[in-house]
Amino acid sequence: MDMDFSQVKSKFLTAALRVVNDPRVMKLISHPTVMNMVTKGLNFKDKIDATVKIWKEDN
């Protein structure tokens, strides 16, 4: 297998976009409960990223 990271990343993102653009998936994602959970998850991820960044700066 002779692929570099950018090719793998591109293929992964293309596949993810195909899934997200499916009308059935869009209907599920747009449900208020799901959107609320996604937003909370992204906020939590941002807090973890900020904490990791602080830890890296201390070292």
C-alpha cells in the first residue's frame, strides 16, 4: 500500500461527506435532541483540546 497520509485523509473525508449528505442521515442529525448532543460533545472536545494545549505548553 503506497498511499500517503493526505490521500487517506481525503478518501476518509469524501466517504464521510457521502454519509452525511444522505437525506436519512441529515434528517436524524437535524433532530433537536441529536443536535443538542452533538453541540455538547463538541464543547467537551474543545475543553479537552484546550487542556491538552496548556499541558503541552507547560512542558
